[in-house]
Amino acid sequence: MSSKFKSNQIPCVYMQTYSEIDSNKLMIYYHANGEDLLNSFNFVQALAAYFKLKVMVIEYPGYSIYS
């Protein structure tokens, strides 16, 4: 594990759309194999905006910044 993260820390991104409707729904998104949190950022941002959801993207151990 990288020294950037302690054993009790998991890299993730929390996105909230800013619209007139405050959603109480949260989607937890896990990226596909061969992607990482940064690769899926634009797609997840579009999902959050389209569905007016809050979205949390969580990185898998061994990928990108969580390796």
C-alpha cells in the first residue's frame, strides 16, 4: 500500500449536484475493471447531474492512487 494512505483510509469522491431539487438519494458507484477513480470521474459527474443524485465513487485496493 502506498504511504499516501493509512490502512483505515479509502480514496473516494463524493459528488453532489447543485439544483433546485435537493436529492436524498445516494448512488455508490464502483468503476469497471481496468478503470480507476479518475477515469470514471466525467461519467459519474454526468450521472449525478442527469439523475440529480449524490454519488460516491470508491477506489478499489490495488488501483491507481490506492495501490
